[in-house]
Amino acid sequence: MTDSAFAERRITWPASLEQAGSGDVTFCNSNKARPELRRTRAGAVFVRGLDLADVPQGVAALISEKPQTAFALAGAILAPDAMRPSGLTGETGISSAAHIDAGAHLEDGVIVEAGAHVGKGAEIGSGTIIGAGAIIGPGCRIGRNGNVGHGVTLQHAILGDHVILHPGARIGQDGFGYAPGPAGMHKIVQIGRVIIQDRVEIGANSAIDRGALGDTVIGEGTKIDNLVQIGHNVRIGRHCALAGQVGIAGSVTVGDGVMIGGAAGIAGHLNVGDGAQIAALSGVGTDVPAGARWGGIPARPMQGFLRDAAQANARAFGKKTRRKGEEGQ
């Protein structure tokens, strides 16, 4: 089918390779997905040039060096309401069942759902939604067009514009700071703040501690998954990605564009350089250079980690083979 045959095709919705129909757009960006690509019934598909031969007859191929990114941009146009959580109760203003302190300042267009509480001196920008049961502590400042999900607690915090906090996130509680003494553990004062810059998204049930004496900072455009723990005084750069169950101990500095895989842990007072990548399930105990790719426990350069893992598997396989041979004697 020629390109001109697709000129009148109407695409209205994003979908997966498996579920896409004739009015949907989808994407394929890996060799593993090629079998699904060959079977797709989508109206159009974003693909790399090397996958063009696997696009079925009748499906419009949209060639891109980064198919997933292209699909994300298309999805934002086709399904704009899915780009930001909606309110839980459907209210369009300040609920009569919400509590707004007389000393709080809300710009026009703020939505506060039932059961939410906004404390004294808090400031909230226009277009922001405060979900049902959320607690906004005294003096907190929230920018415009944000979303604070239901059940979120926010204290000692300043948020920029377009910030999304998913349900159950805990922002600005005391960090884990204690000093041992003759009578046991003595609490170290926690008097800092949490600064969350523009377009940050924080997943459900994640916790970001306030700084002890300084501030905890989350840089512009950073995306944090569910169930992530970020300790006091941590500074995370711009446009980072942290997958679920990552744990970062206090006073760590993370550069710009860093990617950290699920369930990785980073010990306190370390530096992770710009553009570094840390594999899932890693345990980081030393500084990570900019642009490095590390993995393992303890975390080390990926080449060495993979070599060590291969040698360990070879030893384990050899022992298993010998045992089987011994059983046959």
C-alpha cells in the first residue's frame, strides 16, 4: 500500500501493539516486540527504520529514531486528560466539606475536594487540584496547574508549577536523623524544607523527607515512581528517573539526567554524576562518575558486574554438572 493510501486515515487513540485497532496508533522499539508488531492491527505504528519490514500490510509505518518518545508525544495530543490525574470527587471548586484556614491564600480556579485541609499561610496557584483527604500544612506553597492526590500529606514544602503528587505521597516529614549517646539515640533537629521544582511527578506512597538543616531538593522535570524513599538533604538534579522502591539515604547528591533502576539503594553522603545509570537491585556504596553505567552489590562498572555475574553462573553451572555426573557413577 502506498503512502498516499493512508492520507485519509483517521487516528483517534493510543493503544498497545496487541490491542490496537484500525483507529489507533501504537509503537515498537525493541527486537523482543517484533512478533507483536507482525500481528498488530493498528492504524499506524511508530517504528525504527530497521523494523520497517515487520510492519503488516495495511498498517501505516511512522519511522522515528525514538518510537516510544514519538508515541508519548502523540498520546499527549490524543488523550490529554490522561496526562494529569483528575479529581476523585468531580468537584469543580472548593468543597463545603473541605477545611481552608482563614490565613490560607488560594488563587481563582483552585479545586479542593471533600475532606482536604489547607493550613494557615498556605498558598496554592490557579488550576491546581487538592484531592480528597489531602493535608496541606501551614506555610506550604504550591504552584499552578498541579495535582495533589487524595490522601497526600504535604508539610514544610514549596512546589513549582505542574507538579503531580500521586495518592498517598508523604512530603516534608522529619528525616531519619539520630546521634548515639549514653542514654540511647538523641534526635537531631529536622528544620529544613522540601523544594520540588516545576514538572516533577512523584508516585503513590513515596516519601521525601524534609532537610535536617538545609533543604531536600527535587529538580525540574524529574519523575519518581511509587514506593520510593528519599532521605533528608538529598539533592536530585533535573530530568532524572527513579523506578519503584529506590532508596536514597541522606545527603546524597544526584546529577542531571540520572536513571536509577527499581529497588536500587544508595548509601548516604555520596555523589552520582550527571547522566549516570544504575541498574535495578544495585547497592551503591561509593561515588558514581558522570555518564557511568553501574550495577550489582556492591555496585561497580557494568562491564565488570556482568563479567563477575557470568563467572559466578559458570561456577554454579559447573558444580551442578559435576553433581549430576557423580549421581550417575
